[in-house]
Amino acid sequence: MDADAETLEQLIETAYQEPVDNQQSISYKNGLKRMIHELRNGKGTQFVMIDLYHNFRENDMVPVMLPTNNQKLYQYTWHMLLLLREKELKNRHLISQLAETPTIFDPYL
């Protein structure tokens, strides 16, 4: 397991142990438990973070109203997904530039 997976697993475990006062807390907690098992079974951290984000949204968990450890998990997930999105956009921009390069420098290809 890599360092990101270990960090994510620890954040999920501490968030799972913290009591959450909400009507949706049972399904939210079950989702956290499922994601811990998925991480341990080798599912990629990016996919688990996407599932975590959906778990927050599906259960109407308001990040500001969550306890401290759950807020940390939400902030970590949101930040990592934002970085992933920026990297994806940068790669798409690079690919589009590379695709145009032959037509700019060698129009006879």
C-alpha cells in the first residue's frame, strides 16, 4: 500500500470512529466501512476518493456541520480530487498541443 492509501485509510478510520449526528449517519458510516475494505483489497486511491465524495453528497453531509475528523477527511478528499482534475486538464491541454505540432511545423505530413 502506498503512502496516499495509508493516509486515506487512517483518515477514514478516524472519521468512522467519530460520532456523527445526522439522520443519514448510518448509511454514511456504512459507506466509510465499505471504503476501508476496498482500500485494503487494493482498489485505487483515486477511485476510493471519488466514492468518498459521492458518499458525502448522497447522504447530504454538510462539511461545515461535520465533526473535526470527518471535516479533515472531506477536505483531504476534496483537495486531492482538485489536484487530480488539474493534472487531467493539464495533460489534455498538452495532448492537444502535441496533436497540433506537426501541422504547424511540417504541413506536408
